[in-house]
Amino acid sequence: MSRRRHSDGDDGGQSHKRRRTSEPIEIEDRLESLICRVGEKSTSSLESNLEGLAGVLEADLPNYKNKILRILCAVARLLPEKLTVYTTLVGLLNARNYNFGGEFVEAMIRQLKETLKANLYTEALYLVRFLSDLVNCHVIAAPSMVAMFENFVSVTQEEDVPQVRSDWFVYVVLSSLPWVGKELYEKKDVEMDRLLNQIDGYLKRRLKTHVPMLQVWTAEKPHPQEEYLDCLWAQIQKLKKDRWQERHILRPYIAFDSVLCEALQHNLPPFTPPAHTPDCQYPVPRVVFRVFDYTDAPEGPVMPGSHSVERFVIEENLHNIIKSHWKERKTCAAQLLSYPGKNKIPLNYHIVEVIFGELFQLPCPPHIDVMYTTLLIELCKLQPGSLPQVLAQATEMMYMRLDTMNTTCIDRLLNWFSHHLSNFQFRWSWDDWADCLAMDADKPKPKFVKEVLEKCMRLSYHQRIVDIVPPTFSALIPAEPIFFYKYQDEANSALPGYAVAITVGNAIKNRASNEEILTVLKDVPNPNQEDDDDEGEGFNPLKIEVFLQTLLHLAAKSFSHSFSALAKFHEILKALTDCDEGKLHILRVVYEVWRNHPQMISVLVDKLIRTQIVDCAAVANWLFSPNMAHEFTRFYVWEILHSTIRKMNKHVQKIQKELEEAKEKLEKQQHKKQKDSGDEEDMERNSEDEDGQLEEQIERLQEKVESAQSEQKNLFLVIFQRFIMMLTEHLVRCETGSVDFNTPWYKNCIERLQQIFLMHHVTIQQYVGTLENLLFTAELDHHILAVYQQFCALQL
Amino acid sequence: MSIKLNALFSDSYVDVSQYRDQHFKGNRYEQEKLLKQSNTLYVGNLSFYTTEEQVYELFSKSGDVKRIIIGLDKVKKTACGFCFVEYYTRADAENAMRFVNGTRLDDRIIRTDWDAGFKEGRQYGRGKSGGQVRDEYRQDYDPARGGYGKVVARPQSIRTTT
């Protein structure tokens, strides 16, 4: 970390001041660095490094005890992949200084309480696991650890609490057992058996409503997609059967056993899990992603089975490495590939499986999608002889199983695959996928290939795509992204509005003013209107068509041209689309002209929303309208809808933030007034004015927030209503016709409904009451209601 | 609980580089301040044929793009191999620095860097011939960037150029 000595930044360009007596800070930095780096590649052995570091820290305890405590607590919380390195270090320190060991345990308990209070459940988990491994290092007495676990498991007896709460406490206990199970069983087998029986009973009675919504594949073959607690339980049971023999975890403390067993142990203070409050946000449940088993890695070391505890530990560690280093892809790739013990496992397979597991995680991946693409590219660079093959193998396997893959995951897969290909000259053995050519276009495989090619085209150009696929694939090649102008040539002169279109086009080219153009447009007859009803100020679809087709035609050259056009004629567009029908029609026209260029439709709709020519609900209504039914299963439609929902969400958040800031400002001001308590009348008046202004602003913002929230709620209601209508219609039609309802269209549609819930579950939580009362009532078809119930189960 | 372990969790892809715009109106301190809070990225090593659409598609992967300004040859007013990408939020721009910088667009490794903010006039190349400076002096043949560098294409200029 660079230390800024010449800090002209802070002084506003003035002469720098040298820092005097910076030694204590430098020593603290050094301590931090030493502790953080222990365990990394070194010329000396890990054991001698730990020994050395323990000596250094022991010597520094008199002066830097608190700093060392804080650093060790932090690495326990933030570097779980190096758990056993740090527990060994603490063990060595405890052996040399009993009091320090006690203080460390106390600090850890304090930290555990804080992380739980702050809803930082993952970090709390790492802390508990750290404490449990301290039993192995003779820092904590086994009986007191068992007592803590007993308190955790007793949460399963609580009533009227969300299932995700007791889930977490059970998960914490089970996921610590690979590290400490053996030791705890040796000391307290009766209590541990009782514990495990309680857990067994809990797991048998807990609800699994959420599982179908979180599975990447709906099929059980070749690999069942297990609920995460079920999988871990099976792994722990197998471990118990193997008498807790666990050989994968690196345990440096074994080498120091003679020193550590001399140390005095501490008892954990009794720890009561904090009570449940409505503010608590427990982690959502997960499904374990599996794409490989031992048959897929034919040469080299064998892949541990899905119910082996080794599999669990390896995956935990790989996930943790990604969590620590996701911002730095080169470091992340290097750390993954230098996983300790990599020679005993098919590491590349584990890495690829873990990465895709995260990318496909439902509801959302832990990190931004594009990170995984770039990470895989870095891994390919570091292991060019082996990793690309594993990646290709995984891609092939996922292609084969598209029929049962969740639609949201297919979206992410095709985004990843097209972006990945664009970094490797689009080289792929397309012929291997020739089977999709014989299928109906709406089946998952040909659909997937078509959407991939469309995405590839967006990153390149049409001819490139023609060149990269075999001629047999021509039916799946995307259309050329050309503009369709209704009033193109003389042949269309019979169309109503043709003449005006020509005039408007010329007017725009000659830089006529908005008034002039509006005057020209007055001549457009209104097909909807009765004669002499009004002055023609109402909704006139033909006027919109004539103007917008012509404008977009003139601006078709690039995105920038089109954006410029929308900005320049904003006034006219606003005037033409004053009502809901107008807004809907403008979207229809955009689709008509750009139907071969979905990317352009996407960006234009985005601009139309941002410039408030259309609102979000209009976009939702348009996408669900009968005109767009034939596009309903295309990927770009959902890109647009989710982007629209996200814009709405961000808008609400922005105004809420403004309101919060204004309220804080007022509070600060009033606080300051109390402290100053000026007795002059003038001062009183001024501050009253200021207060009054702020209060007015707050009132306005309050109204804005309420109106935005109302718009947001309405948007979701519109979307859900449309889904319900479409799905109900389909189900009824199939029932009356005695036809199987589970068509590719149906699967796509119901999973898109799921996707809305999954991608925006945090926002939708607020509206659960309304949804239940108005839309997702008991009268609804149970297939549709099931989706709603699965969503509710995510935080139940 | 507030220790961040700076030693370990670096975020170097997001750091400001050594480059400073020599035409920037203001002092070093002001430029650095703007760079540290900017939502705009400079993107370099583009092919002359790379379109705004391609840039949009790629850079949208790290967040919503506010606007793209394609760099132009000052004389010919055609694309000359760079552009600016502006995001609505800094966080999205940071993700582009982490995950788009150094990957390929149109088969070329592109490079992104923080920019103090677009101002009219900055969309033009500053090389003598109208394109970017780097295309004035490079010796290699790059078909996607007009072939040879200008100095190679006009051999006399080697002797007369300062």
C-alpha cells in the first residue's frame, strides 16, 4: 500500500508537510502485512513462518496488543480460506500467553454479536467456524464449543420465526463439523449424537417449498440438484460413518501438537443467539450446483463424490477465494489455481463447476455476471493446455441439458457464452450442435443457438456471424439489422399519410422549427376520429406513425443519431403521446421500424423512458400486448422488461435517498440551533426561513417518494396481472382441448414469471400484502399460485 | 470491526493511471480530483471499424451506459480508434475498469482509463494528420487502424519531424 508522503492533494496544491514520528503507524502496517501474508508462497515452510510470526507478535504484545487483536479478528472474519493457518497462529500465541488467548476469544465473541446484529451472516459463519477450529488448537475447550452448538440448534425449537433463521443456525453447526467433528465427538459423543438427532428431526420437518424455484435444472438426472442443507447433511452423515476421518483440510496445528497440547484452554462464555426481529435478513436458501462427477474427469486424480465432505470443503474454499479476490481477476485466477492440495483433486473441474455454480445461482449470483466471464478468460490464459478443454466440456454438457434448464440460467449461459466467444474469434465446433437444426425453432436448443448468434452479432457484425457458422446453420443466423421505412418509395404512395411523411421529412432536413412541423402534422387525418368531433387534439395514431417513422428513418445511421433526434424533437413527441394510447403507439412504431434490430429497440425504449416520453407501465403493457405475442419468448424482450423494472427501482431509491438527506440536514440544522440559541430576532427569523424552506422541500420530496412508490407498485401489478391473464388463458385452453399444457411456450412463460420474482425479490417483498389480496388469491390456478408460494418461501 | 486490511484487498484495476491529459484546463490537483470521481472512461486501441453499437453492447455488461462518444479524425471526421464511455454511476464505471479493460472488442484487446469528463473538442484525434498521436509514429502495420503509422507512410517526414 503506498503511503502518500507528498500529499499535495489534501493541501490543495500547497507545499507538502513531512510527517514526523510515523513509526508506530508503520509498525502497525507491518504487523498487518505480516499477518495477512503468512501462508502465502514462501521459501520457508509454513510451520517455520508461523513459528517466526508467533515469536514476533508475542514480542509486540506489550505495545500493540489491541492492534494485533483487531487484525486477527479481521482475518478470521475475512479470510476463511486460510482458516487453519490463523487458528494455528492463535494457538501458538495462546500457548505462549494465556491471557492473550482469553482476550482474543472475548474479542471474537464481541465480533460475532456485532456481525449478527448487522445481518452479516456469512461473516458470522466464518467466525463460528474459526472458533470451532480453535478447539483443535487447544485454545477453546471442546465442551464449551458443544454448548454453543447446542444453543444454536435450540433455535429450531423457537416458534413463529422464519424458517431461514433456524436454517442458518443449523447450517453454521453442520458446516463447522468437517473441521472439528472428530475432536468434539471424541470428547462429547453423547451430546453430539443428541445434537445431530435434533438436526435430523428439524431437517425432516422443514418445508422445501422454495426448492423448485432455485434449481438450475428441473431434472434429477444425471445429477440431482439438492437443497443445500440436505446436501450438507448427507455429507456430514457420511463423514460420521467414516468416523470423522477427514483428510483434505490442511491442518498446520498438527505439526505443533506437542507445543499446543501443553497450553491451557479457555471456555467459551455461554452464547445465546440474539432474538429474531423484523429487521433480521437471513441468507436465502440455495441449491447445490452440480455438473461434474468422477466419470467426467477421466485422467488424473479422482473427483470426490457429491456426498463426500471433501467436496464440501473444496467448494467452500474455492467460493471463499473468489469472494476475497473477485475485484482482481489475475490474483483471483492465480489463487484459485494454486489451491493447496491441488495435486490430489481434478482442480480445473472443481474451479469450473464452482464458477458456473455462482453464475447460475438463484436468485442472483454473488457478484456481477461479467466478472465470471473475465475470470474464466484469465484462467484459460494461465492454463492454456487444460482449462479451455474443461470449459468446452462443461459448455457441451450444459447444451445437452438445455431442455430442463431454468430459463433465467439459460439467459446467463448465453450471455456468458457469446461474450466468451467474442474473446476467442468466435471459434466453436458448431457442427457438434447440428442436432438442433432438425428441431422446431421454439425448442430450447435451437432457440439457444439463435439467441447466442444474435448476441455474438451485437458484439461484431452480421457478415461475421454468417462467416463463422456452417452454411447448414443459416436458418439460425439473426436477421440483418435494417430499418423498415413504411413510406420508403413511390410504391407506398397510396398509404394514408404518405404525402405528409414526405413533407415532414423535408421539413426536418431543412431544420424547420417544432411549430412548423406541428403545423405540417395537422394535415394528418385521424383514422380514430369522428368527423368534426374536436380539433384533432386527441390521440392520432397516424400522426405518431408518420412523424416517428420519418424521424427515426432520418436518424437510423447510429445510436447517437437516433438519440439526438429524440432529444431535438422531444417537445413534439411529448405532445403526440400525451395519453396512454399514445405512449403505447409510439412503442409499437419503434418496434415496426426496428424489428430486425432488437438492440436498437432496447436503447430507444431506454431513452424514451429516461426522457419521460413513455412511462414504465406503458413499456410493460406494450411487451405483453397481443402485437408482441410472437416475440414473447425472445431474450431481448426480457432484457427490456428487466431493464425497465431496474430503472423504476433506481428512481425510487434515488428520491428516497434525497428525502433521507434532506431530513438529516434539517435535523442537523435544528440541532445546531439548539446549541447556538441566539437571542437576536434576526437570527431567529433567518433560521426559521431556512427551516421552513427545508420543511417545504421535505414535504415535496415526501410526495415525490409516495408518487414514485405508487408508480413502482403499479408497474409490478401490471406485470403480474398480465402474466396471470396469459397463463390462465393457456391453461384453460389446454384443459378444454385436453392437451398437455406443458409446452415450450408455457415453460418459458412460467419461468419468466419466476424470474420477475427472483430478480426483484427484495423490492417485491414490500408489496406482498397487495399481491396476496388482489392477485395471488386461492382462486388462482395452482400452477401459477405455486410460483408465488415459492417466492414467499425465500424469506419464510 | 472497522479494519479493512488494506494490505490484502487491493482494487488495483480501478486505480488512476499515470496518464494526464496535457490539454486539461486546470491544474494537476483538479484533474486528479475529477479522475477520482469520474463516471467517464477513455477507451483505446479500438479498430477504426468498431461501431457505437458494439461498444454499447460490451460496456453495458458492467452497467447502464449514459452515452458514448466515438473519437473522430479531426480532418476526415471518421472514427479513429478511440471513444469515451460515460456511465450513470461511478460503480458501473469501476466494474468496467475491472472486467472490460484488457479484454477483446472486435478481436482487439482494448484499454480503458479514467477520463476527467467529456468536453466538446475532446472527441478529435490530436495527431498532426488528424488521427490519434499514437498512429502518427507507430512503425507496425495495423489494417484495422489505417495500415502503417503516418510516419512510415510518409518517409520524408522522418527527416523533417522534430
